[in-house]
Amino acid sequence: MNNRRVFYDESIWERFENRIKTWTYGLTHELLQNQVCSPFLFKFLILIELIQLLYYSIHPNLDFLFKTVWLEYFRNALQYFQVNYIIFNGGVNVLLIVMYISFGVQILMLFLLIIITFKLTSNKRKPSTFLTYCLKIFSLYGLLLNTILTIPIFNSFIGTIYCNSDAPFSDGLECYAGLHFLHISLAIIGLILFLINVLYFGLLYAELNPSSPIPFASPQSKNPLVRQLIKIILPLYVTLDFNGEIAEVYISLLAAFYLLLLVQRYRSPPYYNKSVYGFIVVQEVLLFWASLVGVITAFLDLGAVDDIGLFYMILGMPLLSLVYFQLLTFRQQQLLKTPIKSFKKETDIEIYINHLMDLIENREILQSRIVLEGVLKLHLKNCGKPSENCVCQQLVADNLKDEETPQKLKRWYQLIKSIISDALDRYPKCPRLHLLNSYIHHEKLKNKFKALFELMITEENKPNLQEEFSIYRYKNLIEEEMIENDMRTSENKGVDVNIIVVFQNKFVNFLGSIEKSVTLHMEFWRELLEENPDIQKLQSLGSKITNTVESTSDFYKKLQEMNQNHIKCLQVYGNFLKDIVNDDVEGQRILEKAEYIQKSTAVNKLGLDQERQKYGENANTCIITCSGNYNNIGVVTNVNNEITRILGFSKSDIIGQNVNRIMPKVYADQHDQFMKNYLETSDSKVIGQERILLAQNKNNYLVPCTLMIKVLPNLDEGIQIVGFLKDIEPGSSYLRSEQEIDQEWHFIIINVNSQAILGITQSCYTRYGIPASLVYGNSTNTNEFTIDAIAPELVDSKNQDDLKSQGLVTTIDTSQLQQNFLLGRGESDDEMSLEEEENIYEPPQQASQMQSKIGDSNLGQMLNQNHQYKETAVDLSQQQVQNSKIEEAKSKKLQKQQRYKKYKIKAFVQDETEFGDQKIQIIRFYEVDENEEIKQQRSMEPAAEEAQQNQMKTVMKDEQQVQEDVNASEGESNLSGGSVNDDMRQLKDFKALISEKTEPKYIRILKRTVWFIMLILIVLSALILGYRMTQSSDVQEGADAIYLSYMRHNIMADVNFYTRLLQMLGNSTYIADKHGYTTANADTFIKANLSYLVDTLKVVQFDVIKARIKMEARMTGSSNLETYQVKFLLTSGEEKIYDNIFNDALFQIITSASSLRNSSAASFNGSVTTVDNTQKNFFYVMTNGLFVLRKGSEDIAQRFFDFQFG
């Protein structure tokens, strides 16, 4: 987050490691954000975990334990929560079932992890509902794995891998032979995935934030890993020692592990949720006491086995829990009595701080308030800090009042901050203390930047894996909060800082890519114009050009995705395509789009949001990004090209330098402290507010600008502060009122106390002759330049009220400035020394070069004479121009001397700031009157300009005469010149033909080879395309056939259903009124649906027959048509069975169902003695369509499926 190393400085392994860590931390952060655990659920899981672990302390293998009916009852009750009991008594089949379930869970979680990773990568900003549920499921799995799933899953895998014919769980299984190798392979794979999950969730699935609502949030501790180790050892022992041969050693080691847990719990900070913490402590005490009773029984109770041990176990559990709680409380009280600088362990300090925070949160309880007052008095006794560095004295005063206020709560946490600061003096490189300090600053003191500072310091102090993840997680939480706040602000202001800055960074890369491509194009054409171009170099350059053009196109597409209306981006890329790539059509289209957007923006400017106009995508705003990280505050990390237009600096001048380089020195000296104060307190009056200020350009002159500062809501590079700097155009409403609309404003910064001039605008130099070299910070003179030398009334205390209200009319006198400060020649870069002036023009050398090429022919002599004549004319013209420039320089020098005069001005105080003993004022002023000398000078300016124009006309006339003489001379040698021009033209044409037509032999062979390969590829592609189209058609037909064949028996079922409804309606067993119909309406409705289904079944049957014909045509052998036994109802009422093929039988169903559509309801009445056609058709449809033919349809559908996928 801070001082990140450049990517190419890292090794491949370091890059891979950082990517894995970032992915793992990001996944865990999302899991914790979507966890579904409540305190009640977590306690319930702890209870089940207690039952699981307690069973192993009274396991049946421990035959030396007390034997009593109550123990058997208790053990039987615990067995129902044990997979181990089920495996031992269920045999090998139960073991394999549990193992395959466990393996399936691991594979399912692996696929879920892959889906989560893909979704998180593609949906960073907008997580979907599906992703949220996937995260909740995976998070729940991690919670269960840390509590109750470890024992059963590990037991199933280890029981499958370790096969022993004497073991009850392997009875009947042929060990390490045949199918058992498959079981072992799957068990090993599942075990590896399981152990990876256990390690991952055990190390990272934790929350260290004291203010977190997660019930299992706690400080760092090794207890979770010890508990997981115990839960792996227990089933491993029971599996290996199923006969209980080393039961005494086992129960002794188990008691030692539980004792280690209690010791570690005593030395570690508690869980932040007190009820959860108490539940876990009771669990660990009960487990230790049960194991200890087993050890005592095994080694000390040498007599007959009795039930006295059970009595001691039950009696000792509450007593030992109470004693242990008293020990924990006593330790906390002892720590509260200890001065913070006397602590010897970092964990003791963390316990002290956490307990103190708990007392503060519960200070409404009398006991907690009494303890807090005692701690406060003890701290006050040992505190030697002044009141501005520690709030203990203010808290003592506040405690005399009974009311509770938010300010009082804040002071309590400021006291904790002071205590942690004392602890960090003793342990300056303790990551856990810095991390705790970060939590308090953000959660309690609402200072996110100070919290980020602490996270940066923690990151530099070699944190462990849990601390690294906590840094990542907390940084993301703060970043999400900043983004949310920025979005709320953006809705009001219309400016999304993050989008603008990200776009600007990508736009800079885009311009760099274009610059690289243009350079390669120039190098390519430069090589191509050589007499013997290097073909291999041209090929290499061509390949690079292709890559850069594609890269530039990718940059352009990404920029267009972010903002399609960025005029500069469109103009730059359009010109690049048109002038460099020679894609005139696309380039012109993009340029026309840019022109249209520019015109539309100008037309709709009044309707746009004002903030959007200033800082939007097409605003000419300088965007400066500087670092807010604690070890490089104020360093500029990025800036756009507008810095050159506004202040004259190039990007390379600013990037890597402190941002105070573009400020007047008086502000630059204080700026780093301003930033530190803001980052320390998060309190600022300028963040998000536009204000007028004076930046300093490259020539040390002030430039009036507007500035808005935002904090970038992106912490990838730490704290980044963005400034939007925009110059104020002349006549802007920022610098004028209605009465001052035509005035030219000048600015000057002064120190009221010392009267020193701290900065001036360039107009103060051009108008009044005050150079920037005299300003504070730039002056090399021994005499300090003060305001009383030119305008003493500006610092007169009597005039301050006028300056700050309606303005002060006074005089600025620079007449003595040149004499007092030795201002002379060379004070400006624009001045040119007359003595050092050299000839501007040099005689052309084309003729002499041509003569050297042609030789001493008559033509060469003529060209040489022509050149000499031209040279004489040029010398004359050059002399006249030089004389004109000398006169102009003299005139400028005279004007510079005349500007050192007295001027009447009207001045205002623009801003006033105090820095300690310095009182800084920004004065803006304009001229309100002109003296007569200036008026006379201005009245003489038109006459001087007219004289200068007449002089230039004379010079031009002389040049024209000389040119006519030259043309006359050229006319005499027209024939020779014409022949030279023809030769030159032929030479150029010949070179052009050579560059266009000449190709080396191997280039021609390469071209022909490429064309031949392309032809082969086209033929192969056409064949592959034809095959794939045929294959695609066959696949589609197969899919349609499968769909229709499966849909057919569903339609048959619906036909049977509506046929049955007709029969029920005829027998009056279907009550239409209950379904909202009359009998007539129900009859119509049922027959309409039956008619639709019969027609659909007919169409589907024909399509299936067609598909079956195509299938049989593609089959190698012939398929036999199966017959089915269908039943018919005769008129006499007898049933007769016939063998019929499926298609004929189904068409008979369609015919019978169609006849039923036209039958009356009375014909379905079963009381009629004679069997008519309606009853025959009803019998056929119901008897055959419901069973025989439906089964046949399913068999045919399965045949279609097997054929297509076989």
C-alpha cells in the first residue's frame, strides 16, 4: 500500500506469491463480509464441538474408566453426534458412504471456489445475487470446518486409507487390492483438499477488529490451530489403536493438550464478544477436567473399577470453571494496576487495552465506572505529558459532571490512543499494537487517514500472515467507505474523482503508445528511403509497428468504454489513424465525431452542470495527483499535460517532486505541515471546495487559478490526493464585478508584518517593471524588496478596513525601482543585446552543392553566376531587415524605461492568512487613472507604427526590385534551368519507381509462398466450415429429435388427463362449480384443451417419424420395429389383445382421442349397458396410452438419446 516496489523489480516467484496472497486475501475478505454466523449459532456449534470432543475423553476404548449405568447413558447420548461411532458399528459400507459424501463435499467446495473466483474477477463492482449466495455457502462451510466438520471428515478419509482386516470398520473389505485402490485414491485426493481448507480457514478466517460484529472476532492467538490439531489427532488415534492398547498414553497426552489450551488461553487476549468468550472458556475447562479425571483413574485408581470417578467429574466441572474465571479476572485486574511502560509483553498490553475498551463501552455500569476512574487516576499520576498531548486532565474534569456526551466518549478513546502511543515507544515495531491503534483511530476517533498511516507502518514491520490479511481487509473496508462517501458527494457535485483520475492515467498511457508508434513509423520510412535498405530491419520494424498500432487501438477501446465523448482522445486517435496509419475513412469518421461533440458541448453549455463544465471529461483542467503516504507526503505521482499550458512546467519537471514546487515560497514552506495536519485529524475546510489561489509558474510568477482538492477513493497506491487546477481566464467572473468588467487585474502577495513582497503576477512585470527576481525566495540582492518601496499605503494599518471592504485607491510608484535595485539590461529573457546580434540569414548553399554534383560545365558556371547575383540581393535585403530590427529593439528598450512611473490603482484584499507570527495578504488591484505622459505615449504609438509600416514598405519595394532583376537573369538561362529541372524530376521519378518496383528475389519468393499458404488455408477452412456446418445441422436435428421424443409422452399424459376429465364430467364425479365453471363451460374448456393436445401430438408424431427415418439412414445396421400388445374393448364388453407396432398404435390413440372431442357427456356414463364407440375409444386411450404406449415412447426417446450421445 505504501512504497510499493516497481513491478519489473520483482522476481517471478515474488510476483506469483503476491498474486496468490492478493487473491487469497480478497476471497477471505468477501467471505467475512458475507458470513452468516450469529452469536447464538456460534455458541450452538461450540456446544456440538464440545460433545464431539468430550466423547473422546470417555471413549469405549478406555476400559479402565468407571463403569456405571449413567455413564453408559451419557456415552450413548454423545454417540449420536459421532461419525466415529457410526463408522465403527456400521461396517465398511457405512465408512465408504461417509467417505464419498466427504469427498463430494470437498469437490463441491472446489467448484464453488472456482465459480466465486470467476465471478469476483468479472464483477468487482456489482456482485450478483448468485455470487452473494455462493459466498455465504462457502463462508458457512469454513465456519463449520473450524468447529464441527473436522472430526467426521478426517475420520472418514483416514479410515479408508488405513485398512486393517481386524478393525470393525474394515470388516469384509479386501484391503489394498482391487476396488480398494479406487477408494484410497479418492480418499487421498479428498484428504489433501480437506487439509488445505483446514489450513486456510484456520489461519485466515479470523477477524482482529475489536469493533467487528462477527461473533468469533478475537485478537491473534494460537488456540484455534491447537484445537484443529487436537481434532485431527483424536480420530487418527482411534483409527490406528482401535483395540485401545495404549489408552493410558492417549488420555495423558489428551489432558496435556487441553492443559496447553488453558495456559494459552490465560496468556492470550480474550474474544471481543464476552458471552462467546465465556462459552469457549467453559468448553475448554470441561474438556481438560474430563481428561484429567481419566488420567487420575488410569494411574491412581488401581482398585476395582467403580463409579466414584464420575462423581468427581460432575462435581469438579463447575468448580474448576469458576476457579479459572477468577484467575482470568485477577490477571486483568493486575494488568490494570500496572503502568503502561512497565509491561513486559505485547500481549499483556493488548489485554489491557481491550479490557479498558470494554470498561469504556460499559461505563454506565457503576462497577465499570469505578474501575475506569481508578485507571484514569493511576494514568494521571504516571503521565508526564502536557495537556495538548494527553486528555487525562480533561477527563478528570469531565468526570466531575454526571452527563455523558459524545465528546466525553471521544476523549476516553483519545486516552487509549495516548496509552498505545506510550506502548509504541517501548515496542515501536510491534505490528499488533499498530494494528490495534489503526482500529481505534478509524472506528472510535473517525480518523481514517491516521488509521491508514498505522496500517502502512504495520506493513513495514514484517507482519505475519494474519496481520497481513487484516491490513488488506481493513484497507478495503476504509476504501469502500471512501467510495461510498465519494459517490454521495459526486451525486451532489457531479464530479467522480476516481473515474476522472483513472481515465487520465489511462489517457497518459494511450498518448505514450501513440508516441512510440509514431517514432517507429518515422524510423521505418527513414530506413526505407536509404539507397540500400535493410530488409530484416524493415521486417522487425513492421512487426513492432503492427504491435504498437494494435496496442494503441486497445487503449483507445478501453478509453471509449470509460468515456465516449472525450474530445482530445477522439482528436488524437483520429489524426493518428489519418496521418500515420493512413486509415482515412475511420480517422475522418472519428474526427467528425469529435467535431460534432465539440459543437454540441458549446451549444449545450448553458444546460450543463457547472461542476461538470469545470472538471468534466472535456475541461482544460490540470489534474495533479500527489501522495498522502506518511513517508512521502506531497510528492507528485502523476499530472496531465495541462500543467505545461498553465504553468510552463513539463511533466518530468513535476512528477517525483513535491507539489509545493508550484507554490509561492511562503505557502510552500507550510504546505507539508498542512497536509500532515489534515491527515492526522481528517479535518479540513478546503477538501471538496473550490477556491481561488495563486500558483507559481516556471518563471516564478504567480498565475491566478481555481483549485478543488479531493481524496482519491482508491488505496492501491496508498493515500492519493487529487487537485483540479484551472487557470482563470481574463474577464472571468471570479476576478470582477459589474463595475469592474473591463479592468485588468494584477496580484501581489505581501507579508504585512515584515512588508516583504512574496509573489507577483507576470503582469506586474510587463506593466510596472517589477521582476520576479526581487521577490522573496528568488532575490539575490542584499536589500530586501518590500512593499513600502512602491506602495507603502497598502500596509498602513489605517487603510486595512478599506482594503477589506470597498477597496483602497492609492499610488504605486516604480520610478526608483531601477536605480535602487540596479535593474538594467538583461533583466528579461526577451531582451537582446545589440552588440551580440548576429546575422540572421545565411546564404543558401543549394547552387554550390548542385555545382559540385554536376561538375565544371557551362551549366554549372551559369548556376554559379545566378547564385552570386542572388547572394548580392539577399545581402542587401538582410541589411535592411537588420536595421529594422535594431530600430525595433531600441523602441522596446525605450518603452521599458518609460514603464517605471507612478500609477494610481485601486486595491483589495483577496485573502488573508496567518502562519504563526506571519500575516500574509493577497492583494489584487487595477489601474483607475493614467498620467499624461502615458496618454501622450499611447497617442504617439499610432504615428510610430505608421512610420514603421512605411519603412517596411520601402524595404519590401527594394526587395521586389532585386527580385525582378534576379528573374530577368534567370530568364536568360531558362533553357539550362529547364533541363536541370527535368533531370531532377526524372531522378525523383526514378527513385520513386525504384522504391515502389524494386524487390529482392527472396522477397518475391516469400510473397508467393505466403499466397500459396493462404490459398491452402482458405481451402482447408472452407472444408472445415462445410464439415462443421453439416455436423452442426446433424447435432441440431438430433437435439430436436430428443426433445420431441421426450415431449411426446408428456403430451400423451396430458391427453389421458383431459380424457379422464371428460369421463368424470359425464359421470358427474367432476364438480365444475368448485373450479369456477358451469357444466357447459367446463365441457367446452376440456374439449378445447383436448383438441389442442391431440393436434399437437399428431404434429410431434410426424416429426419424430421423420427424425427416426434420418437416424436409421445414418445407422450402420437396420433397426427392427418392436411390437406392443394393445387392448381393444369389443361391443360385447370383452377385452382383446393385439400385437401392433408403436406408430400404428399411437395413431389409433390420436384417432380415438379425436373422436372423444365430439362425444357428448352422457355417452361417458358407465351405467349404460351397451358399449358404444365413445366407451371403446375411452378404453383404448386410457388403457394403452397410460401404460403400454407411454413406456414405448420412453424407450424410443431413450434410443434417440443413446444414438446421439453414444
